[in-house]
Amino acid sequence: MAAGKWPTWAANHRVQAGIGVIAALAAFCYLGPLVYHTNQVTVNLNAATLPPGAGHPLGTDGDGYDVLGRLMVGGRSSLELGFAVAAATTVIGTLYGAIAGWAGGIVDAVMMRAIDTFLALPTLVLLLLLVTIFTPDLLSVILLLTALSWLGTARLVRGQILTLRTREYVQAAKTLGGGQWWIIRRHLVPNAFGVIIVSATFTIADAILMLSVLSFLGLGLPPPAADWGSMLTNGLDYLFDGYWWMVYPPAVILVITLIAFNLIGDATRDSLDVRLRQR
Amino acid sequence: MTSYLVRRAAQALVVMIGVLILTFILIHLVPGSAARAALGVRATSTRIAIFNTTYGLNKPLVAQFADYVGQLFHGNFGISYTTQQPVSTLVAQRLPGDVLLVGASTALAVLIAIPLGTYQAVKRGRLSDQLLDGVSFTLYSMPDFFVAFLLIALFSVQLHIFPPEAPQTQDVAGMLADPRALVLPVATLTLSNLAGFSRYMRSSAIDVLAEDFLRTARAKGLPERLVLSRHVVRNAALPVVTIVGLTFPNIIAGAVIAEAVFSYQGMGLLLYQAATSHDYPVLLGSTLVVGAATVVGSLAADVAYGVLDPRIRHGRG
């Protein structure tokens, strides 16, 4: 997305809705605990599985944690993980993709086959392997997910660079004696920015989803740490006992978050597609 | 076309060798050595030395890699730490069940996505399109395991139509003998793939709807039903073939979840159980098989695309 497309992008209703929802969620997670104080560290079995009511608007879970308060704390892990993975992925993937696309030839071929190798193995399968080797905490899950998610970004950026490097203005910059890094930094990366943003938004959604899947498989963050995925997973144990308040709140907030990020990514991709804008 | 096939196959081979190197490196990342993992923390140093000699773990890395690849070519994927069975036997028992689960759900997802995506493309922007788009967006954003639990809550717990557990057998004939138990695992995986496929089909059909040959077809008086079935669907469905190939790793990941929820006796459950019991030979052996399946799957999708679409003349451009 070049600078000129910024106003159109920001005026897109789907982008606005997505950003609005995410801002509200961030406020809920980070400002919420300032006004709504709950104990989210020590287990209190006397207060376990209380239905929603006075003192606990969304009830308590199987360990006696207040569900509403836990949604706030858990959301922090989920959001921090998503943004951290996306940021790291974007930096690594952009650099790798830009180098491969710019270098071309044998360097590109070797760099791309390396990516194909990792992409041949499903992320979840590699994650299953890796979390058995490293004990997961938030930082190590961020590192593992980054290690596995930059591949797609690198591939997209490379494709974009490949088409950009043949453009006249890039050729002109070259002819004028512009250095390689200067051209990559000044012309290629800014013009590939749209693709990079799209992939970053989808990466956030994927990372949050993947953490919830890991939690479901019992390989996520160990307690007392919480994320929406682990809350949902723990809640599912009680679903058939009628303790709906442990399942639906984390499920709804998780799905709304993922929809919001996917919405932004989707709308951004559409706004980049010239053919779609014409119709 | 032939030169393209050769080049594409060579690429696939390089990737496969990469996958081999990767799994080999992962074996050596196992904490406290494979011997410790197999024999436990209380094993004496003599027993560890014997284990390392038996499995050739005291040789140089390059020699170990050669051994590893040589063993694989002889169909030897190692022995499971937990069941003491050869990994190749375990994989061979589980693989047919996966072909059934993954094959049936992928086929169903494609068969539903093609008409659904076409319908949405024709009605694009209307209420029905927006509603369906909302549904597929929500479905796409839902964790697979939650979809599985919703299906169980509705069809098993409330309505008592389908059992919440897959057939507890590893052979396909036995699974097919209990089709009702197959419905929920297959439905979970179908829904998880359907959202992506139908969204792709929709945008592909929108592209085709703007093509000149459609105007020609309409101008010559072809009924709209035939315009859609002969021209739009056929042309728009082609890229979906590629997407199926590209999303193969995701489909496998979905299968791991569906199998873990319904304890479906496939490779996914094998992988999951191996991960939770730290059974590294099984984990790495099945990872290798999944990797090989992905490489072959995407190769097949690329080739199928080239064969199906005569406009693509590989190797000439």
C-alpha cells in the first residue's frame, strides 16, 4: 500500500470495524483489570464452578477463577503472542524474501527450496515435535510460532520483489547508481508494504488460533498462565455438565478476535487488488 | 509439459531431501539424547553406551545420516519407545484410515464449495451472498476443536443421532461398517476446509464471470444454466485444484485435531499420542510420512492443474 492508498484503506468499513473491535478488546484486556479486580493466581476450589451472578458476572471456572477477570488476563497472552509473532515474522520474512527476490538465480533457488522444505511439514506437526523438546512458556511459544510462520511471509515478499524489480523506476534507480540496499529499502520494501501488512494480519490470527490448538492438545502455556484457548479447552471438560459459562465466553471472544483480524487482512487484500476495486 | 514435469519432480526431490535432513536434525535436538529419552533418567552409563552402539549413535553425524537414509530405504523407520512395535507397522496400520478421513472430507468440501462459491459469485453483494460470506468467515475463524465440540453437543448430546466417538478400529473395512460413527469426524474436517475453499471458489468465479467468452456464450443464446455449468464452474473450479494441493498441510493439521477429539485411529492420533508420550521415533517417522505426502500432494495438484487447463503450456513460457 503506497502512501496514496492510505485514505481509501482507512475509510474501508471492514477495516474500521476490525480495528474498532481490536481496540475495544485491547482496552478490555489491559484497562479492564484496573477497574475489575480479581484473583487470577491462586486456585480457590470453594468458589469453583459458580454460575454467573452477583460478584461473578460470568461465573467462575473449575479452579475458582472469575471467568470475566480471566478473559482479561488470558486475552493479554493471546494478543501479545499474536502481535509479537506477527512483528518478528514480518521482519524476518521481509528480509529473507527481499534478499531472495533481489538476488535471484541460484541464491533464490536455494533459499526457496529451504522454505519449501519447512512448508512441506504441517505447522501443527512441527509444533507438536518442538513443544515436546522445549517446555512451553509465552516466550518460547512466540519463538516457535515465529520460526514456523515467517516462511509464508518470505514467499509472498519474494514474489512481490520479483515483479517490482523489473519496474521502470527500479531500473532507473539502478541506472542512477543506487546501491542495492538503498533500492531495497527505499523502493522495494515500501512498495511491497501492502502485501506485508496483509500477511501480518493473517499471521496474528493464525498465531492466536495455533496457541488455542496447542492448549487444546494439552501442550500450551502451563497454569497459572491463561489464554483464551486454554480457557475454552478447560471449559470444554465441563460443557456436557451444563457449565456453559466456561465455554461460550472464551469461545465467543476468541472467534470475534480472529474474525476481526481476518476481516482487516481480507479488506486490505481487496483494496490492493486493482481489478476488484474497478468492479 | 515433459520438461516442466521433470523440473517440478526434481524440485520435489530436493524438498524431500530437505525434509529428511530436517527430521534427522530434530532427532538430535531431543533433550538429553535419544538414549536418555528411551531408557529413562535412571539408566546407567553402560546401558546408554550399549544403546548408542546398538543404534549407531556413537558414529560421526554424516555416517549416522547415511545410516538413517539407508534404513528408511529399507522401510525401517525405527522402533516405538512405548509399544516396541516398528514405526513402519504403526504407520502402515494407521495410514489407510487417514486416506479415508482426509479423502472423504476433502472431496466433500470441494463438492460443496464449488456450487456454493459459484452461487455467491452470481449473487455477489446481495443479502444471500453477504449472509453466506459471514457464515464462512465465522467458520474460518473458529478453532477446529471447537467446531468438533459443537457438533458433538448438537448431534450426540442433544439429538442422539451420531455417536461422539469414531469407530474404534484401525482397518478401513471396519470403519466403513460403522458409517454413523464416521459422520462427525468427517463433518468436522469438511467444515474446517469448506470455508477456505468456498471463499476461494467465489473469488475465482467472480473473475470468470467478467470474461469475454461468457458474453459470447450468452450472445449465442446459451441458457444461463448452461453458461454457468459449462463455462463458469469449469473454469473457476480449476484454481481450486491448486488450493487443495497447497492447503494439504492444513488439512493434515485439521485431521490431527479431528482425530484427537473423536479418537479416530489415524496418523493424526498417532502423532498426537507420540507427542504427549515423548515417543520420538514414532513422532519423527510419522512426520516424515506426512512430509512426503505433502510433497507428493502438491506435486500432484500442480500436474493436475497443468493437465486440466490446456491454456497452461508449461516449459514454453
